[in-house]
Amino acid sequence: MSTTRPYSAGDRGSQSDDVAPRSVIPVNGAGGPFEANGDQPVDLEEGPVLRQVRRLRLLGASGVVPRARDFTRQALHDWGWLPAATGDQRAAAEDVLLVVSELVTNACLHADGPEELRIGSGPKVLRLEVVDQGSGAPAPRSPHRAGRPGGHGMFIVQRLCLDWGVVRNPLGSGKTVWAELAAPA
């Protein structure tokens, strides 16, 4: 499993057509940057064009972390990430599953549970979003102490992802925590 980013946060090299900034109004004004459901092209705010998007409703569900991982694993399989042909491709898929686990677990522990998981795939990036009603802002524990239990989730997200952040719901409470990972080569 990889432990470092291929690029610094926010630095993906020169912008090409598939990562040019876009401006889109979220569904119902509150759903975060994903605009559509299904496998249709989608523009994100300040992000890549995603060709395939999947949504999983988690509100009130039990076993949300394994459910989110299974949903993500199926999407990765459908999109050709799995089964992985190389060690690097396998590591990329494992990184995605770990980040999903961390984001959903954080929503369970700190925001009364996740409402929805969104996964978007583009030619060079995979974007994950977890929507919750929490008011807190996730952040890596500082200083990070590897030997202490707990508090590693956002540190892991920070290390494995190209970039991540939080978008507040403009219509009220809640937020969307998002993370972007590089597509396997």
C-alpha cells in the first residue's frame, strides 16, 4: 500500500482539459460538487471532469463502513481498477478502500453518521465524498503520534490523497468531506 502522495497537495502539475476548473450548481443546491447520479459525465467545482459517478445512501443504515467499502469495491471493479493487474494498481485500489473507510468512520464518530457516499471516476483522478450533518471540521491530529491509538484517520487521508477538503452545506447544517486520489497507471 502506498504511503505518500504522487504530488504535493494542490499540485497536480499543469492543468489539462480533463482537470480544468469547472463551476456547477450542486443537485438541489446542497448535495456537494457531484451533480448527477449514474455513469454520466459530471463537472466538479474546482476539480476534474468525472465520467462515472456512483452514490450510496447511508442515512440510518447499519454496518455503514463495510457497506461503503463493498460499494466502493464494486465501483472499482466496474470501472476497471479491479482486479488489479500490477502491484501499483492493487495498491491504488487498496488506498481508495482505506480512505473510504476513514472518511465514513470519521462521520460515524464525529458527525452522527454519514448520510451519503459519492464516488466519481475520471481519467486521472478518483473523487470520494462523504456527506454528514456534523458541524466539526476534520483535521489531522497535530502532532501526529504513530504509537498512540486513535486520531490517525485524517493523517492517513492526507498522506494517501492528492488533495482533500471540506465543503459546508450553504443551506444549513452539515458538510461534505471530499478526497481525491490518482487513478492507477
